[in-house]
Amino acid sequence: MLFLRSTRPLPALLAILSVIMALACSPARAQEPGSDQMAFDIPSQPLDGALTHYFQTTGVQLLYDSNLTLGRRSTTVRGRYARRDALRRLLAGTGLIVRYSRANAAIITTPSGGAGEGPLIPLGRVVVRERITPARLAPVDRMAYYGRLEAELQSYLRGDRRTGRLAFNIVVEFRVGSEGRLRDLRVSKGSGDRKIDLTVSDALRSAIVATPPDMLDQPLKVALKGARR
């Protein structure tokens, strides 16, 4: 099982794919579905390495979240075994189980079913579950939105009769909904006066600001200041 990380340069990805396809097409490594017992010599080792060895020996497709192998070691598998028996032995003591989607494809997961795992990514004859990092907003666009948001909130607080004459220095955390309303708002760093903090946060719940870009990570944190006038 070879992992392809999204951070690899394209030539490196193509090189790895070539290795995978070569392994898949090798008659010495890819066994016929009807094969029964075969020879295994897989020593105890980090689980991802053992699964690589298993795939190279059997040609069985393996589906799993790459994070499941972290910190886990395989059991030694040495001798002649049926492919399914060998995989069960290899996983003994890891807390993982095997489910077969077809004769030559196994899903390795937790007994609970692996809720929350990432999408399946096909890699030739190997299919790996790998977590995909969502696309993120470019830093310059993120800072531009933050600047606009801070200016809008400061202007709103100066114009509100409850906060226009208050002195405060607080940090608030919130999410901005699609309609521009502040959701799940809380004061993450107060001014030292709980009454003032509550007044400012109550006022902010009535504010309407620019809607956030689609790829903006939330919640947001914004520092706000007010001067007594």
C-alpha cells in the first residue's frame, strides 16, 4: 500500500503511480482470485509497511484510512496461509477488522465502522482512504475580509447607543452566516468588566456584516476597541 500525499510534486506522484501499476501487472506478485494457500514471510513492523508487503505478495486491493495505521504494528505472518487468513493474522492485536467488498478487495476499518473517514481515492489496483484537506482561502483574501469585517464592526459599535460611549478592549469569536449575521458569538478575551463585555456582545448580535468568502475557515476572532467619549 503506497500513500500518495497531495503535497508531493507531480513528477513524484507519477513515479509512484508507475511503481503501483508495475506491481499490479507483475505475475509474480498478483495472484489469481482462485489461489488458495500461498507462502508469506511478513515480519512484525509498522502496519503501513506490512500492508504494503501483503499487497505486493497477494495483489489484493486494500481500502483504509491512512491515519488508521499510525502507531500500529503488525503481527508476524510466516508460513503458508490463505490470503484472508494471512490478513487476519497480520492485523491481530491492532484493533482493526477486515470486511470484503468482493473476493479480491478488502476494507480495513475499526469495529465501529470508521465514521468520519475521508473519501476513497483510487490508485491503480490500490485504493487508499486518505483525509483530504479542504481548499483554503488565500492569505491575502483572508486578511482583506478580516480588515473589512473589523472596520464594519467598529463602525457599528460606535454608532450604537449602547456602546458608542463605552471604553473597552475585547476579543470576540463568532461565525458569520450567509446572511451576514454573527452566530455562536462569545467573548474569548474580556475587558475586565463583565457588564461591559455583555453589553458589547449583545450589541454585536444585532450587527449585519459582509458575507464571508466560501472557503474562509470559521470561527473567526476579531479584536475590538472602544474609547469613552
